Amino acid sequence: MVSAPYLHDVTACFAERIGEGGLTKDAYARLLHGCGPALEQLRRARADGALPFLTLPSRRDDLGPLATLAARYRGAFDDVVVLGTGGSSLGGQAIAALADRGFGPPVGSPRVHFLDNVDPDTFQALFAAVDPARTGVFAISKSGGTAETLCQLAVVIDRLRAALGEDALKRHVAVMTEPKDSPLSRIAERFSLPHIDHDPGLGGRFSVLSTGMLPALLLGLDTAALRTGAAAVLEQALEAKDAAGAAPAVGAAIQVGLANERMVSQSVLMPYCDRLFWFARWYRQLWAESLGKEGNGTTPVDALGTVDQHSQLQLYLDGPADKLFTLVDAGMAEAGRPVDPDILDHPETGYLQGRTMGELFTAESRATAETLIGYGRPVRQIRVERLDEGTLGALFMHFMLETAIAAHLMGVNAYDQPAVEDGKRLTRRYLQGEGVS
Ligand SMILES: O=P(O)(O)OC[C@H]1OC(O)[C@H](O)[C@@H](O)[C@@H]1O
């Protein structure tokens, strides 16, 4: 059992059963040994600043311009639209879910909408719902050249300009992109839009502690706590005396070991917490794009307890034995009011009487883990005492490190995504008229 500050019982419970299945203790020990150089590489990268996702947790200097913009937006707008896709959107969505459960933002915050697709119907619905005079926009694109984000922004600027005039744009629209010449930086320049620099060394799927900060500030979340939680996990992992003491290394060794032995081809992340729904979506991109290279990688699956017990669990238990399960328990056992036996008085539901919703949640998470183990499926559980900015930051860092270490073990570069460029090239050709009948 490995524990890290903030993440209690990062139970590599499968580690305790290694040797029972196809992953031998020797193979696991070799992989864990291989994590040593991976951790050393991360230590060096943190020291020389080569990987900004490792230095960001201890930085605060970059937050100033974001805080200024957020304060202005909070004062001026009822709605803020965050444009961008992939790594420029999912981290922000995962953070925003902490504060907005879908019933509206906290008092004093605007409604924050993430538009990460180019579905014209969605944009039509957005324009019908918001008042342009009370709407702010924040467009995020690391490269500044992503077709979807540029198209989104062009459409939104067109609408705002028609409603408010060109001069108003600089008060309503801001961008975050690399400080270089790009289609997005040119738009910012042309309309004098505030431009916040995106660190060129910070890959989108490792950028949550940067791209997620404006949404966090808009919703009144504690950005310092997000980073402190991440820093604590980073510190624990990089200062551990060996790889066995570093939870992300243990997780990477298990995931890669099971994949090498052809025991898993999919990695299911199943939090028991609605607020972690978008976290699982964020993880899906991180794991897929970082590792899916040269025939490597396992397919990440985002699931949600208890909902997916009622739609996926049959397959998970009795379908192909090709999945590793990571269940996240967000410490809600105490939450909720007890069920009044006067209302639920049927003899068959005696087990629910006097129990809280949180108790049902927690019992189901435990029961699912044990049932999966009973069916011989590899399972690990991560327990978070309480979900807040600190623990969410810790979870982000845990999985970013686990992914980086897994990439090292697989011998792939975690920080690029060369294959997706092919489809982008083809899209451009189609739009230019080539091959379109
Ligand atoms: O932030 P951007 O440069 O606009 O990129 C947004 C997304 O675009 C892609 O196609 C990449 O596959 C993703 O890794 C990236 O996060």
C-alpha cells in the first residue's frame, strides 16, 4: 500500500496480488526498477525547467494577469464562454465541476460555459441564451492554430461585433496562446484583445494548472490550493527513497506490466463522485494521447459510479478480461441526510433505513471493487478524504506523473501526438475543395 499526502490509501491493491495472475513478481520488480530512471529524469526536468508542468505547482507569479482578468469578468458579466478544445478545455472543465454542479455557479460568479466542439446548433443555442452585453469570452489554444477554436472564435466575434460594435471586443474577449505569430495571436492583435501567454513548453494535456486557472478564478475557487495539492504529490513522488514509495511509479508499473502481459488493453477510471466526471474525461485524453504510439498504449475509459454499475458493470465483470479498474472514492460516507424509515418503510429496503446517500455511495464503491476482484479483474482504489481544490490538484498531478512514467517504461514520447496531424491535414484539403465532390 502506498500513500501520498492528500491522496489517502492510493491503494495499488492489485500490487498486493501480483504473482497470482499473469504478471509475475519478477516482471513487476523489473518495471518498478525501470521507474528509477524515469523518476530521475523527472527530477532533472523539474530542476532545469524542461517540463513546466513540474514547476507550475510552486509558481504563483503567472496568476496575476489571470486574476485581474477574472475580477473584471466577474464584475461585468453574467456568462463567460470558454472556447478551446482537447487539453485547452478539459482541465478547465474538470476544475469548474468542483464549483458548478450543473445547477448554476456560486453566488457572485458568472455562469461558465465550455464550448469545445464546432456544432453550429450548440452555438445557436448559446447566442439565444446569453445577452452579448453581459457576456465575456476566453479563447484558449496553445498552438493558436487549431481549426475548431479559430472557427469558434470567429463566429463569436462576428456575433459580438454585430451586437456591440468592434470597439467593445477588447472588453469582452481575451485569448490565451503561445507568444508567437499564429492565427489566434493575429486576431488578438487586430482587435486589441488581452493576450495571456501560454507557456510553449506546457503541452495541452499537461496544462491543467495553467489553462484551468481562469475558470477556477471565475468560479471563486482557490488556485493556490490546487497547485499546493499538486506540489505535495510531486514532492512525495520525486523525493521518495525508491520507486516503490512513489505512488505514480507503482501505478505506472502496474499499468504497463499488465499491458505487456496482454492482461489489459483498457484502463477504466471510475470515480464515485459527480464532481469527478470531467476529471475522468480529462484523464482519457492524457492517457490516450500521451501513450498511444507505435502500437503502445491502453484505451482509457471514463466511467462514473454508481451510474455505470447500471450500464457497464455486467461487461466489466463478465465480458472480456482485458481491463484495469481504478476506482476513486471521494470520501462522502458521512454526507447527506439519513433516509427516513417513515418514508421508505418497505420490508425489503430495511438496509437503507437510517442510512445516508453518502453511505450508499461508499458501500457501492466498496462492493463494486470487491466484486471486480472476485471476478479476477485487476482493481485499484484511490481514496480521497474530501474532494476540494487541494485533493483535485493532487489527483491531477498523480495521473500526470503516472502517465509520464508509463511513457518512459514504454519508450514513447508522452508529450507529442504526431498521428493526429494526418486528419488535420486532410480536413484542410477538403475545405480547400480538394477531393470534395
Ligand atoms: O491548444 P491547442 O493548440 O488548440 O490544441 C488543442 C488540442 O488539439 C489537438 O488536436 C491535440 O491532439 C491536443 O493534444 C490538443 O490539446
